[in-house]
Amino acid sequence: MGKAIDKLQNIKLVKTLTNIWRIEDLRSRILITLLFVAVYRLGSYIVLPGIDTAALQGLHNQTEGGLMSLLDMFSGGAFSKASIFALGIMPYISASIVMQLLGIAVPYFQKMQREGESGRRKMNQYTRYLTVAILLFQGPMYLLNLKTQTGGTALYSSLDWNWFLFTSAIILAAGSMFVLWLGERITDRGIGNGVSIIIMIGIIARFPTAVIQEFGSRLTAGQGGLVMFLLEIVLFLAVIAAAILLVQGVRQVPVNYAKKIAGARQIGGARQYIPLKPYAANVMPIIFAQAIMFIPITLVQFSADKLNPIVTQLIDNNSFVYNLIFAILIIVFTYLYTAITINPVQMAEDMKRNNGFIPGIKPGKDTADYIDKIMSRITFPGSLFLAIIAILPAFASLFGVQREFAAFFGGTSLLILVGVVLDTLMQIESHLMMRHYDGLLDTGRVRGEH
């Protein structure tokens, strides 16, 4: 028995998990993250006061397909349950998009972005104010949609509609701001990437049901049976592998650092590499593009008989128009977010200040132009590949894959899952490596054991 336990402890995964538990700070961060995630999931099941849950079938039917199913997925199912967290984190994402655009187009916000930590705090404060404004608009729209889809039967007859609309809109706004607060606490006191983890948890909550439904549908007559289901799983894993390769892809730019000897520079010092990723913007372009695609749902009256054909195309995530616009937005936001997060001029100045240079390239402006050229070359194929994976669910639906499972067959859901999971693993990896433990990822190197 003792030998079996020793062999189990020598398995890398088990050994790494043991190391994680040994590190008090990392252990507390993971436990805090799990606690906040549990609070978020619990809140997703708390229904608005005055709602009869037995009469929500109309709302459930509305979120079974189309773009509304994605909106329900991002809220962790809270949208279709008329939960206090029904609006989820997407209003904050929409506000963040607006602030990012203002930071590019408006000089006042450009100056604020250059003010360092104080400017970042101001931008975050403005983003929260804008989030509240969006929520105060989306809350009543959600409640009107709820009344329309259920024919008013979901509301208890003793309720005064105007008072219910006022109080519930405030509750929805407060619920979304509380979700944002949970995300920020995960970032500050947990393992990081709080907002992304909140979105990821909502997506994961729908995955088991999607797989079970797809398995059941394939076992029915004429649907391909178990063989077709296994083929789908193989293709699903292949798409995951492609997404991981995209996220982890790196272009290494060599940088030489000159040594200083008696006030002079000696060429031939240490060489390092600048890792430039074709997917430097991470999951943010997908989240931003998806938030933009949710705008038509917010603006229309949610009733199909009132929609013109163009709007109907925009809220159907399997339509050609929707996927074309979605792909273009992902490409645009990838370039936009890469330009915000990577500053070639600052990188060139930092290298020059530290006696660094790229072989064959003059320091200063030429170095900045060279880095910018490299980023432009690798960002385009990266953004194009990202857009192709994002619209794969539409092709999966054409081959008979159920909507629930097709949403994970590539698309926004899968890319967010892969991006956030890898980011989270990297956060844990950094904690382990700082304390000289083996990491979770294959890229980790052993620095010694305690």
C-alpha cells in the first residue's frame, strides 16, 4: 500500500497539486477563487422577487437558439431563470469597449491613459459609471422582454407593474455590479483574470448538458449513432488543439545586450528574446466582438413578428450576415487591442535605455518600426485564424450538430475557455516557479526542490 502511494505521489500532476497545497499563498488564492465562484453560481439561481418560476417556459424557449442562447450562456443560465444576475458581466464588457475606443479617439482620455496608475483608476471609475448607465437601460428592456415572452403570466397578479419594473431594474443593476465586484476580488485576492473567469464559469455550466443532448440526439434513428458522436468528439478535440496552438504561438525576436566596461559598450553581451504573439490580445477581441453583436438584441423588442429580415439575420448566430460581421469585428478588435497592449516605441526606448539592440537594426525609431512591422505581419494571420475558429459553430450546425453542442464546437465559447484556462494555468505556474517548484505546463523547468 505504501509503495502504491509513493508511485501515485511521483505522478507529475499529483505532485504538482501537492506542491500547490503546500504554498500557503497560492492555496488561499485558489480557495478564495472557488468561494467567489460558488457565490456567483448560487446567485444565478436566486430569482427576482415577484416572479413565478413555473411560468418561465416562454423565456426558456427564447434562449434555446440563436444569439439569445449565447447571452444565456455568458450569464451562466441566469438570463433564462430571471435571476438577480440575469444581465451578467456583459454590460461591463460593453462599457469597457466604449472606454477603449474613447482612449484612442478622444485626447482627454488619451492623456488619462498616459498618467499611469492614477489614470488607470480614473478610467476604471468612468467604466463603472458607464456600466451603471447601460444597466439602467438594459434592466427595463429585459423586464419588458420577460413580460412579453411569458404573456405576463410569470408575474404574480397582485404585483403593481410599474413598481415591479422600478425595483427589479435596480436589483438587476445591483446584481451585475456585484458580479463585477466578485470578478475584481478574484483578480485582486484570487488567481487573477476575474472577469474572464466569471464568463468561463458561466460557459462551463452549460457544457455537460450540451454533450448529453448531443449524445442522445445521435442515438436516435438516422442520426449516425455512436460512430458519428465519436467522430464529433475527435473533431472537437482537434479544434481545441488548434485553439491552443493559436493561443500559445510565439514569434521570438532576438535582442543583444551590450556590456559596459569602463564607460564604453562592448558588443557581444547577453542575448535575450522578445516573445511576440500572433494572439497577443488574448480572449478580449472575442469578448468585445460578442458584446457588440449583443447590441441588436438590446435595441429590438425581442418579438420575432416585429423584426425586419436584416435584424433577424443579426440575431441569428448561424446566419451568413451575423458570422461575416462577427469575423470582421474579431479581426478589427485583435488589431485594436494589440495596438493598445503592445507599444513598439516604448519597447524600443526600453531596449535602448538598457543597451539592447536587435541585430542589424538601428536602435530607436528603426527598432520601433521593425517591431511594429513584425507585429503587423503576425497579427493578421493570427486574427484571421481566430475569426475562422470563432465562426465554426455555424458550419457545425450545417452538419446536424445540435445548437447547444455546436456553440462549443469552436466559436466564442471554446476560445474563451481555452484562453482563460491557459491564462489561469500560467498564473499558477508563475506562483510555483517563484517558489522553485515544477509547474503545471510542459514549458516549465525544474529549478530545484524544497
